[in-house]
Amino acid sequence: GQQVMQIPQYQHVQEGEDFTTYCNSSTTLSNIQWYKQRPGGHPVFLIQLVKSGEVKKQKRLTFQFGEAKKNSSLHITATQTTDVGTYFCAGKENTGFQKLVFGTGTRLLVSP
Amino acid sequence: DSGVTQTPKHLITATGQRVTLRCSPRSGDLSVYWYQQSLDQGLQFLIQYYNGEERAKGNILERFSAQQFPDLHSELNLSSLELGDSALYFCASTRTGEGNTIYFGEGSWLTVV
């Protein structure tokens, strides 16, 4: 079945440093979504990418969808302590009515 | 507030017991998902319902079952509970289920002792 892996599993940065998490799917995706889960909270939708090669920005966050629609990345510029949490990508296969499969997640810790 | 309501928020029960977790999706959402998240783990997809019918199944144990009722609320039944079933169970909903944004409830914390 479809598998979605994320790397790194965990990253600890100093406030102000940049951070990137990578998401790789074993199958071609029709779209990719990104979610953030704060410690003790529930996942919250950040963004959805649909087109091959698409790039979207949300303030300090930049999201990319790969040309082959099998990978994606989330880059945070100049991290802040409020960025702490686990970031999940979630992909839907490009065939039929399929479930949304979540990636393994990247846990980000930001020290002041 | 995502609009997805889950009850109970916390539950402690003994091994071998049976519990039911309840979920009310956002108003108008037809699709409900159930996910399991163990401590410091990712989101494991359990099952999806769409307008009362099962649409997709993930790594759901035979001891677990779910259903979606005509009013679109859903229940996840966990039976013969084991210590390893202790986890945070999320319900999520979406308008149609076809790759739309899904909205998560705050989860039900289950502790099996």
C-alpha cells in the first residue's frame, strides 16, 4: 500500500535558524497537504498543493510539491518558538477514492 | 475550534474492557475518519466512513469496529482492550472525503491499565 515517509524524524534548532522537512511518497499523489500539531494538540491544516512543481508561501513557511508529485517539502525561515510542534504531510493517491495517508511526521523543537 | 466534537476527552479503563468513542463531524461534512496516535508516534489511519458507509480501511484491529449513523455522527468501538491500545484517538471530518482538507477533533485520550 501507499507509504509516506518524512525526514528528519526530529530536529532541534536555535531560534532564528531555518528548518526543512521532506516528505516522500511511494506512489504518485493527486495532492499533498501539510498539517501542524502543537504539543498536546490536534493536527491543524496548513496548506494543500495540487499542481506538479507548485510552490506556496505562508509568511515564513514555504511549501513545495515535486515535479513527479511524489515528494514535497516544508521550509521555515528564521524559526520562532511558536513553530514548535510536529509537522505532518498527508497525501492522497492519484487513483480512485483513496484515503489520505499521513506521513511519519517531523517533530520540531525550537530553543530561544 | 475545528467544529469536530469528540467524547469523552479522557478515559481510563482496565484491560479486557470495551469502550466506545464518539464523534460529531462538522456541520455538513459527510466523511468521518478515525486515527490512532500512540505516544510520540504518527497518525495511524484506522477507518473512513462516507455518508454512513465504510469507504476505506487502514490498520484497524479486528477487536475494533466503527460505524457512522444516519445523523452522520460516528462511533469507534474498542473491545478486549490491551495495554498497547492506550493512545490518542482522533476523529476527523471532511465535506466529501475526496482529498479535501480534513478537520480534526481534539481527540479522546484512552489509557488502558
